[in-house]
Amino acid sequence: MIPAQVSVVVPPDYADRDGPGIGELAGLNQAFRQQVLVEAAAFAELRGRTVGTLWVRRDIQFPVPLRGGKAQITITLSDRARHPSTISATFADNRGPQPAEVFRGVVDIPDAPAPRLPPNGPPSPPWSAPTAIEFAFSVPFPYRDGHLCVEIEGRPVVGQQSSGWSVDHAAWVNDASYTMVGRTGDPRVQAIAVWLTQVPGTRLTMFVSGPTQTTVVGLVGRELQPPLDLRSQGVPQNMLHVEPFDAVPLFLPRVKLEAITRLEHPLQVPPMACFFGARVAIQWLNLPNTTTPAQLISTHAQVMKFASTLSTFPGATVRSARPPGAAFPDVGVVQVDQMPVLRFVAR
């Protein structure tokens, strides 16, 4: 008798709703090695079963179409692995005693259309193409028990790489929050900052899009209350919401024949106690922009309140740098309290 199929989404809270984070999966956009450690409690339903498929899905917080492509991916699983709370930056330290390669091959990354957001659209993309990617294992994995280590090595296929295919991520925080204030002066210029843990020492990823061959400047600092009206500076209907202590200038190059260029940029938050409970605002400027006399517009601002204390989370990841050659690095950067939302199918 063939066992009934079982589907487990980790973390289960995001089986049918979009997670609060955005991130990458190894190989979809750039080459790196990645490990995801998840504690055993998440896989109680899979104990004694054979896992045959792994799924990831797109994120909808940055509601734009995603261009697909091809990637060379290798996936290795091991149970009885290291607990996420003791994760090591050295990949070999995290694996279980019997790692097994379950997938190796070229994956087709679909073109994902812009999602319809709630309340008119679903709370999350469906677990099917073109909003999700399936990895059907060539060698099914018999899960026994213990914590699971999912290790992915990936690199885009040269000339066929996808562009900005962001993957839904779960993130656990305490009393952290964020709000959007104001509005963009040009609908072509959009921006959002995302994080996987909203605590001091975390790494933010800033996404911005705008007209090609222009410059955007990310302002990071304290929230201006009230905001500064830029009308007198020749920028009507635009407000400055940030008193910056840092500025990040980026040029938006032309990509093929597209009129809009999308970029992402990391921002490391210092691991300083003064950031617990602190409020930090991010806003972007775009220039030259022909919609105002000053050739300048401002976007909305995103105001983030960091958690007052560290939180705990039964998952963690390690990500390597880009490989300098054929071999992937043996050591990466640890990120606690975050992981991609994963769907396992087993019998």
C-alpha cells in the first residue's frame, strides 16, 4: 500500500499567507551556498516518511513582475543536524551525520506576474508555477528524526539568469514594527526596505526601482516630525521625512530595453544596544526627474521601530559569499531568526 502524501510548510503559520520577510534562494539571482536549519518539532508529521519534493514561492511585498531564467542547483539534506540556536558559520559543522544529495540539475525559474494584493487578491501566492518553484528530488530523502539541515548550492546559468526573483521569508520579532508615511512624487519610483530580524546587528535589504539612467539616493536617519515641505525648493507635492545620518547613492543603469531599473542594496545595522527600541526612517530621492522644476522627487518613507529585546526563533540560516571559482566557500554569514518559507512533500 502506497502511503498517503503529506505536505508540510515550514513555518506552518505561513502556509497560506505571505511571510513578513523577503530574501533570496541560492542560485536564483546570484551564486552562493546556503544552509537552512530547522528544529525537529517542525517535522513531527514527516518522521518515518520519505521526502520527495521541495517548494519555494515568490514574495509579494514588492509587487512587481519577476523575470525568470535558469539556475544550476544542488540540494543536500541531512537530519539529526545541529540545532538552529547553535548554528555555526562553518557549513560542515551544521550538517547531520549522513548528508544525502537529493537534487542536482538545471531549474527553470518561471516568469512570475505582479501579484494581486489583499483584500482583492489572495494573502499569499499559490504553491504552483509561475509563483512557486518545484525541486523534485531524484533521490527521495528518508527523514528519521531530529533537526533538519537543508543545504543549497546554486549559480545562475550564464546568459539565462533571472532578475530579482525574491523568495518569501519568515521572520520572528518581538515588538518591532514599521509604518509607511507620505507618498512617492513619481509612481515610477518605488522603494521598500526589508529585514529578516528587526534587531540591532541585523542586515536590511533596500529595494528601489526608478527610471533608467537616473540616480537614487537612500536617506537613512531619524524621522522628521513634522516633515519638511519641499515646495520652496522647486519640488511641489513632495515631503522630506528623514533627518539623515547616512546617504546611499545608486545609479540605475539601463538593463536591455527596459525603461525601469530595479536594484537592491544591503545595509548593515550596527550591533549596538542603543538601537533596541529605536526608530529609524528610510526615504529615497530620485534625480534627474522631469516631473518637477528642480528635477528631483522624493518617495514615501518607511519608519522602522526595532525590537526592544532579542527574540527566539526555531530556525536559522548561513549564507556564503559569491564563489571566486568553481568551489563554494566553506564559511558564511549566520542570520538568526529567519528562513525562507519552505514546503516539503513526502510519503
